[in-house]
Amino acid sequence: MAGLRVAQGPRLSLHRFDPADAEGFLAMNADPEVMRFTGDPPFASLAQCQAFLRDYDHYRRHDFGRWTLYLSDGRYAGFCGLRHCEGEVDLGFRLPRALWGQGLAGEAARLSLQLAFAHYRLDKVVGRARCENQASLRLLARLGFSQIGEFEDQHGRWQCWELSQKDWLKD
């Protein structure tokens, strides 16, 4: 858990990206099943992954970003967080396949949304998921997001979802 901790949940914590996260990040992104719905290529090497994490400047530019997830026992658990993208702030999450189906993405997403609305005072957050990615679409719905549209790009068909600060605070 090398990076600065930004939030703590019951089973996991969010930390700023750090090159020390590279082994876990690289292994997660090497799994074709994990990468199937992302549109991202896997890293070619550990050095490339370390460079990505070292050079990640979203925190400097926006004061937030994606954050590394660590379980309470110190194991790497993926990433979750916020990203400025095309004039909006997007929620994203990715976990190693061994951790799927345990509610960890939901816990991390709730921590990220709490930061988005309470700390960063964002008006809304969007979520995008491939239409085939039913688990992510179900999670967006459980988090209170509403579907607002669809689009297609070189990676396939995507659904767009949105959650306002007002709707988040209602719950």
C-alpha cells in the first residue's frame, strides 16, 4: 500500500497510484477476461506499467483520479475512481477476476462517489459500460445511476449512465 490513502471502507481502501502497484496492475490487465470490456490494451511490460503509474498526472490536474484498491489484508484489488473525460467526470472500476462477485467494486464505487459529491462537490458523475458487460451495468443501476443513452466506438456499443449529486444525497 505505497500510495497516499484517500479513503477507507470496511474491506478496502483507496490510494493514489504508485509505481509499487505495478505488479498487481500488470497481472490484472494481463487477464483477457478482465480486459474484455475495457477497450484498453494490456501493458507490454512491467516497466511500461510502472511508467504509466509514475506519470499519471490526473491528481495534479484535477485533484482526483483513479485510485488503487487494497484489501484490508494488504492485497492489491484493482482500481476505482474518477476521471475527467470529454468535459464530464466518469466513474471507472476494474478488479482482478478472483475478486469479482464479492461486492468490492460496489464498495469502492461508493467510496469514490462519496468523495465526488461530498469532498469535490461535483454536480454529477457519469458511468460508461459496454452493453455486453451486464455486471457493470447492474452495478451502475444499484448505485443509483440512470441510463441516459448509448454510443458506439471502435471497441463496441456502450451505455451511458448518470448520477447527480442531488440523487446521490437522496439515499
